[in-house]
Amino acid sequence: MYRSDVTSEESERTAFRKAEKKYKIYYDNTRKKKIARAVDLSEVVDFKSILEKYNCNGELVEGVSVLKCDFDRPIFCLESRPGFYFIPGALSVDEQCEWIRESLTNFPQPPNRTNHNAIYGPVKDLFDSAKEGKVLVSEEKLLEDACSKINGSESTFQWKFVEELGESCKSVLASVLLRKLRWSTLGVQFDWSKRSYNVSLPHKKIPDALHQLAKRMAKPAMPCGEEFQPEAAIVNYFGAGDMLGGHLDDMEKDWSKPIVSMSLGCKAIFLLGGKSREHNPTAMFLRSGDVVLMAGEARECFHGVPRIFTDAENAEISDLESQFTGEDEKPYLNYVRTSRININIRQVF
């Protein structure tokens, strides 16, 4: 799904890398309390502000236009990046909460794969186990039995969640694993070792509700007369200090079909560059509920997320906080206060 084929030394000198460094979170180590250093955000495009002005008086900033189509809200385009579409506040607060819950409880469930598969094998009920304070363990006997069964990079160790540790076993807290969750894949599974989709890997179809939502969101970016077919998705999980380096999404067959990208949780900065890392990228804010579409020429553009905002002043999640109020909702609230989730859906074939 991702391609980043520039050497480390070369990438450090590019315009894209300089922008990443500009917006990346750095901490002031001279203070007792860990405080993020201030960064100049004056050049970051703010589509929420653009939408407010457009709704008020129809005015737009230079370089931004509105896509004329049959959709229930304005869709903004960057004139310098054909095929890129930004839909601010596309998801209601209720929809955001629904997809946050799904991303934490159901989307990481086997047979969907996560970054934990390589070490622990399929991990069931991670979020619930973290809520209940459980521990993932592997007994020494099981380790011995499994050592001869390792297949490629995928571990076959018999890990399981328990409430109490037994004697002589390897273990890791479920809460630690939850915080180290970085991605899960839905629908047709992506084989990261081969950098290609593998239809032979066990998988379920994308959930119907997400399938229908993706089709509706993709419609403005689709070629005339065609319908988006959601076949795979990757869910990215970002914690404080995490970033997603500049890359291309180039493993799908037809780039005229969009990637539908939905943002949930804390606000982030998104960088959209050009076909080379040497092009100066445009920085923009991504808030919870925003949807981005990338189709056609925009699919050839490097992009990444150098920063998420987890401080109370800049995270902009008050609407989510007002929804996650019940006792059962506290684990979601605690997670989302310091995290961002991104669901991006693709047509593979």
C-alpha cells in the first residue's frame, strides 16, 4: 500500500522532509514537564475556516475551489493538485463515535491482521482485554511446542489473555499492546512482506455500513457512470508523538478510483506534496470527521502525517468528549484523548 523508495540520506534533504521536520513534534527537554515546542502554523491550510467563510459569504481563498456536484455539503479542491478533494466535517459526531468504537473493538479482530500478528499471532478481543486489565501470556511449554511451527515471519506462538500470571511465562499487558497497535487491515488483506494484496489470506468483506459509507463519500471523485467498489481498507492508529512518513499508495490496480480517507480523534497535520519529494508540500489540518479523497493525479503525490495534536488546547475533540460520557464509554474517551485513527478504504481491482 505504501511506497517510499528514497534512501535515508537523500530524503533528509528533500522539500518534503524539511516540511516534515518543520511540523514534527519536538519536546523542550530543558523543562521538568514534557512540553511540546511551539511551531509556526500560519501556513497550514484550514478547511474548517474556509468552509465557515464560504458558507457566510461565498468567498474562497486563493488556490482553493469548490467541486460542483450533487453532494450534501461543499467539497473543496486544491487547484494545484487535481484529483484531491477535502470534505470538512463530512461525518457527524455520532458517526465518528461509531467508527471509533468499531476501529478499537471489531476492526482488529481476526481474521483481520494487525501489526501484532508477526509476534503474537492473531490477537482476539484486545480492547476488551485492555479494559479488564488482562495480560497476554505464552507458557514455556507452549513456546517449545510452537518453535518448530513458525511459518515465515508469522509467529505461531500460543498467546492468550489471562487475568493472572502463572509461573514461568512470557507476558505483556493488554493495555500496552493496545497503545502499540499501529494498523489493522480489513477486506482483502495486504501482505506487507511482499508489498501486494493476497486474496488467499483469510479475510472478511468490509462491513456493510462502512462499505455503503465509502461508496457515498467516493462518488464525487469517481469517473462518470462508475461506482466505487470498497474491497480493502487499512486502519492507522496514531499515539502522541507518532507520525506517518511521506509515501505513495500505489498497490491498487486503477488509480482513477479514489482512496477514501476518514479522520477520527485528535487533530493532525497532513502534508500533500507532488510526484517528487522535491516538490514543496501543502500542509493542512485534519480534524475528526473530515474526509479526504485522492484520485487520478493526486494518487501520484507523496503525502504523510508529521504531527497529531494531543494537548487539550489543540486536539479539538470536545464534541467527542461530550458523547463518550457513560461509564462504559470511558475507555474510548481515554483512548481518543491522546490518539488519532484514520480509516482509508480502497478499490483494489
